[in-house]
Amino acid sequence: MKVTVLGAGAWGTALAQILHQNGNSVTLWGRSSEQIESLKNTGRHEAYLPGIDLPRDWTLTSDWSTAIEEADCLVVAVPSRSLRQLTAALKGYKGIVVSVTKGIEYETGLTMSGVVRENVQQAEIVAMSGPTLAYEVVTGMPSAIVAAGDNLETAEVVQRLFHRARFRVYTNTDIVGVELGGALKNCIAIAAGIGDGLGFGDNSKAALVTRGIVEMRRLGVACGAQADTFSGLSGLGDLTLTCFARRSRNRQFGERLGQGDPLETLLNNKTVTVEGHPTTRSAFQMAVNKGVVTPIINEVHAVLYEGKDVSQAIDDLTMRSSKQED
């Protein structure tokens, strides 16, 4: 199958490699012509995947029309802030669009596949999410992910495109739950990182992950997702990875906040995308609109958007009135 990956960051490049290994005709598109030329010349992506030798016999381009013409499937792997603008240029496309971006649009409350559906109305849409660090995927470490779509047959097409011995792909029809799991876990991961920065131990993180999945499930169900989805790869699986992994960008971001780095300094680092920052704003607003109780998300929002001191946020979270576990 002819597949184009839109977005030449770490995750887009890793997925393009998987598709290439599975024998597909792969085009990797990147916005930066300099970055694409470097990939062509060196066969490496040192900015995102240092030390990894990438295929030399795939198509690399920064030309939009070259990238999308005749593609049977488009994999959208751009930051959430860019997704609406990019997919608006795909109007009229009738193939399969796979969204691998994790986020919630603040203005509309839509997940990324919801934004794609608004812009690319004739396409068949699948979302793919799970506990998959790009570096571990490209180095062949066993990983698993889930492809979700309203149409199971289309999700199974995507499953066949990506599935291989060390990259297991499962399917699911709860696309809302799969996407919300992948997005909301980033908010909890920032909290986990703050705890790391403050020197907290394993007890604290275990409690945070356990109560974090409760908030994710609670909010997801209120948005129409299935509760069981949050026990799967895109929920508990991705949450565990993002809260514990040293390479997790959202956890690292939170850790530096916990260590006292100014928020403005961290946000000015344009080379690192921390999806949990905008997602926390969206998740907080969604919880307010739905009347859902989300104490962890609320405190992360207060730190990121209201200037609250991290130590005060921890105290306010842990000193709430006692209750029955739910």
C-alpha cells in the first residue's frame, strides 16, 4: 500500500520505518526542507532519534503535493497545535487517515480524530495510540499499540499495515476512549514528573497512577467512551509508561517544574513538544463543562495556568477530605 506519513518528528519517523519494514511504499513528509535534506544525506535523524540508521530507499519530501498524491493512507503525526491547519488542506481526500497525535482541541473539545473528521469528511478515520516511545520502537524493542475506528474493518486494515513481531497492533471500536486515554494521561504524567522533581518515592507515584486512571475513566465515560478502554493499552498502558519512563517528555517537563525551573523557560523550548500542557487546559475545561470531579487535573491546571506553587498544589491535593475509594 502507498502510505504517506505527515510529520517527520520522532514518532512519525518511527512509524514510517515500521511501515517500510512491512513492505509498504512509504513517503515521509516534513515541513522543514533542511531537515528532509539532512535525512536524505545522512540516513539519520540526530535531532530526534540519535544514532539510528534509517532506510535509504523510501521517499523523503517537504513538497505537499508530492507527499499526498496517490497515497492510499495518510498517517498524521504532527503536534496537536498544527493538526487543524494541516488537515484542512486534505479536503476531498477519500482514503484512510490515521491520527497518531494525542490531544484535545480547547476551542471545540474535539479529540484529534474529531478535528480530522470535520476537515476530511470523505476519509475513513482511525486513531492509533498506546505505550510506545519512538526510540524503543525504532530499535526493535517489543511494543504494543491499539488502532481504533468506528469501522472495525478499517481499523483492521491499519492493523495489517503496522503489525509485526515486535510491534503488536490490536483493534478497538471505541475511538473516543482510545484518544482520550492517550491525551489525558499526559496531564497525569506532568503531575508524576512534579513528584519526581520534589523527590517523592514509589508510593507517591503508584497512588498517583491509580487515582489518575480513575479521573481519566471518569471524564472519558462522561464524554461517551467505554470504561473498559481505560484499562487497556491506550489508557493504563500509556499512563504507566508516561509516568515512569525517563524519556517521557511530559514527565520530564513536570520534573523540571518540581525542581523549580520557571514555567516560561520550559515553554520557550520549541524543540520539544509537551502535549500535556495544552491538553491540561482542554481537560480542565471539559471536566468543568461535564461536571466531572478531577482533582489531579485541576491541580496541574492551577500550576500551569494559574501560577500556583507546586508544593501548595501537592498539599491541596493530598489534604482533601477522606472518602470511599471509587
